[in-house]
Amino acid sequence: MPEPMYKRVAEDLRGRIESGDIAPGSKLPSEVELMDEYGEKFRTASERASISRNTVRDAIRLLATRGLVVTRHGKGTFVVRQIDPFVSTLSGSPEVGRETVRYMSEVDRYASEVEARGRKPDVTVPRVEVQRASGRVASHLRLAEGTMVISRYQERSIDETPWSMQTTFYPMEWVHQGADRLLIAENITDGIIKYVADVLHVKQVGLHDLITARVANSHEVAFFDLPEDGQVAVFEVSRVGFDENGRPLRLTVTVYPADRNYLAYDDGQVPANVAAQDVSASGASDKSRGSGARSRERSLSLRMLTRQAA
């Protein structure tokens, strides 16, 4: 029985994508152009092959299920960029110790972790706003609805690819008490936690993370260049820092797209290269399952890699 024409078209396109003939991120020809191209390419000695619009659509749909292309409404179909994933260790770097980690800024922790893997981090200048606390911000910080807070928003990239976005909320009362640098749109070199400890004698002694997975909103879709159909989820880490009396000091919300991020927690004495091994082992597992399984797993599930001391 002859192979269905849509599978022949899909297989030819797959070969061109995997060979690099059609480059990652590039746009596929239109449906009409593909109909014409493959009608000629698969012609017999006597006539052109009959390639319908539905044949092309079925071929593209098959490629999409294999994680090779993504269709963006009103824009066309594009070859998926293969992204080298990164493992973020939410529990902090074992090499610097837990006491030091408490005082490191989120920016410093991110940059040092990325650079340690031989990759290039980049963080935007913070966008600073004064807002009224509501919903989860008020709840996490235990503030009355409408209480003024400061938000500091930054976008983070690795190797010039958007990787995560982060917003931290601080009580506005800290500014009134002397921590006025919180209102300046610049990175505080020693980290905000240390700055606040020095100025206000407020010491962060603990962290609590809440991790959720959800569909990306329109801003996140645009920044991370995600498919608009929601097939790539994001996971969101809401981190609350506490002082010695159990009072919440700040709320940091970080959004990670699931197609390029793994999250890890370390406990006890863990070798420094475990994160690299996580990526390597995951990549080997992906190859054994094929590109389709790899794409679905990365985009539809939250991957938590936990490494604990024996």
C-alpha cells in the first residue's frame, strides 16, 4: 500500500529541517507554495502529483506533533529553535553556603550560576514602579489591600535568548525608613537584601517557594517567543523572604518557560557539576524517545529535578 502523500511531504520537510537546509527559526513556505513545490517534486513521468491544501496542512500538523515546527496565527509556520536547557538551582549554590545565599540578590545568584556553566547571562535595568498591593501580593506580604509597595521588574536572558522574567515587591514603608535606593532604576551591587540589612537592620533568615504551572499570558508569549496556542507552559516561582520573627520581607515572582528551563533543589553536600549532569542525562533520555516526546515533555510538564544527600 503506497504511503499517504501527506506523510511523504512531512518526511521530506523533516529531512530538510534536520539537515539544516531549512534553518531553525525560519518560516516555511506558504501552503500554496508547498502545494506547488511538492506537486512538482513528486510528479510522475506523465503528470504532476496531486497535492491539496489539506495534504499540506496534515503534513505540517504531523511535523508539529513531532516538535519540529510551530504555527503562529496570522504569521505562518516556523521551524522550532532547539534551545539548550538550563538548570536553575532554587535552593542556592552549595559552594557559597546557605548563610551567604540568604544575602545574595536574585540577580547575582542568577548571573553567577549562568557564568559558572560557561554561558552568557544578561539582565535588564530594573523597571521600578509604586503600586497598591492587592491579591497575592498583599496576601504573601501580609499587607492590607491597597497598601503601597515597590515593584522592581527585570528580564533575563542566556546567550541572548530570553530565559526568564522577574518581579520583586517590597514594602513602601522601607523607603520612608531610609532605604530610598529601592526607588532608583539601577541594580544594587551588593544586593537588595544586604542593602536593607545594612540600612534598616532587617535580616532575611528564610525563604519559602511556591511553584505553579500555567498557560503563558500575552506578554510572556511575546517576550519568550512562545507558540500562541499554549502548547508551551510556563512555571512560576513565588519566593517569600522572612525575617527572624517570621515576618515576610519581600515577594519575588519569577516566570520560566518550560521549553528551556529545569528547576532543581539541592540538600546537603552535592557536587557542583550535578546540574550539568541533569541536562546531559535528560538529553540522552530525550534522544531515546525521539524529538516528539522531547518537545511534549518540555512544553507540557513542570520538570522538577531533586538531588538530595544520601
